[in-house]
Amino acid sequence: MIGWGLIGASTIAREWVIGAIRAAGGDVVSVMSSSAERGATYAQENGIAKSVASVDELVGDPDIQAVYISTTNELHREQALAAIRAGKHVLCEKPLALTLNDACEMVLKACEAGVVLGTNHHLRNAATHRAMREAIAAGRIGRPIAARVFHAVYLPPHLQGWRLDRPEAGGGVILDITVHDTDTLRFVLDDDPIEAVAISHSAGLSKEGLEDGVMGVLRFRSGVLAQFHDAFTTKYAETGLEVHGTDGSLIGRNVMTQRPVGTVTLRNEDGEFDLPLDHSNLYETALQAFHAAIEGKGSPSATGEDGVWSLAAGLAVAKSAASGMAVQIETGL
């Protein structure tokens, strides 16, 4: 059984990842919180045997083989590198870091240490997106030409802290949601973005210096143009992902979500058809793949390199929104 340590007593771990680790056959051994009191309470509430107040204490635990990092974004690099130095496998929340150099360093150090580094891009584990990827690869819409992602949601009050008021922590909708769009598009299209154009704004939730909404376009190597709209401020919108090709379109509805829901419709000259879907928990799928990667059987659902790509796109979107100019996307890998 793989023993896990949690770096960060977070909402996402409580709601999704702890259960996924256990469902995939792992054991959550310990949790680290900078507040000893919060960590102890969190451990008790979630059935975790141990709580500690420092990263070094957690990664030094011989009962832990892997760590899940879900702290604020500016802390990811140092915490991941500490775990890697200790020989622990790392599943890190997105974005991996706040700079490309830091993210690339994480990938390099994990490779040198022979440990698995994964990025928790959950959406590529959805049955909807896997069905779209398979349909495109099978040529069911011909050559992809354009895509559209609408991932404008409402950030619930219990998550509205640092994402809305701490630029230094990597807050804002771009590093929170646009990176997910990028990873999902890369996965579905099996293609990489090379250019970004975007405009962002604050519609009333975020503090000065942070965006709570963004619209833009990514250009991919193949020539596909992908439009995106991300926001923290829309209470009643649906999410979706569409891919339009020379011979058909794929329409995904309610698919940009943590829950295993949504539909995908194929439209072509023969009519309109819903693709068959085998919905399952996205995080359990991710943890099953991560455990297999630890055992030398394949790779994580989203690798460290995938995390670098989504960060590179997010940073390019942010730069374009600030400058009003198109920005090239380069990973440094």
C-alpha cells in the first residue's frame, strides 16, 4: 500500500483527493499544515493518523512514499523540491509554480531523483474529454479547425480568499482556470498551443491587481484556433467544450467540472448522435494512474511536463492581457 502525505490541509484534498487516494488503494498517513491546531483538527475530521507543522517533518516520514501538494501557488516549488530530495513521489496542484524556470526545475529534479511528478489536471480524466479525444483521433470530425471552451463559473465563498486578493500567491482566474482549459485542449486535440491573445478584467470579486474574468484565443501548432472564456463571477452559466472540424463537430455540455457528468454530441452530415460515456470519478482515475506510474506502469494522467505546458500558456495569456499584444508560448523544456 502506498502511503501518502498531504502538504496543505486543503478543501480540495478533503472533498476529492483523500477519498480518491483511498479508493485507489493508498493510505493517507499524515497531513502538514503551518497551523498545528488546524492540522490536528483536519487530521481528526478526515481520519488521518498524524499531523505535522513542517514540510521537512512530513517528507522525512518513512511511512510516506508520495505527497500531494495543495497549498497556495507560490509555495509549490519549494515544497515539491523538498519532497523530491527526500525521494518522495509528488502529485502537485496546478500551476506547478509561478515561473517557468521553477516549474522546469521541478521536472528536472524529479527526473534526476527517479521519482514520479504529476500535475493534478483532473479534467483530462473525464469520460467526456476522453471520448472527444478518441473521436478526433478516429477522424470522426475530419481535420479539427476550431475549438471553444466556456469555463466561466462562480467561485464559492469558502474558496474566495487568496484567489481573489493575493497576486503574490498566484491568485486570479488565469492561473486557476485557464491553465485547466489549456491542459484539456492539449489532451483532447493532442496538440500544443503556440500563441495567445487575451483580454482580462475585474467584474467585482477580485481585488486590484487580479483578474476575475478573461477571454482570449490560443493558436495551436496544427493551426486550430481555440476560444476561451473563464471567470469567477458567473453564477448561472453552463460550461462546455466544442471542437469543430472539416467533417463534423463535437459538442460537450457541462464538461468543465470536477464531477463525473456531462454529455458529448457528434454532429455531422448524418445527423446528431450522443457519444457513449462511462462516467467515473475523475480524481480516482488520476490516482489509479499515479499509483501505476509509481509501480513503473505508465505515466501519471498529467505529467510534470504537462504542468509546464499549462503554466506556459497561462503566463502567456496573462502577459497578453497586460500588454494588449499576442504572446508566443514557449515552455523551455
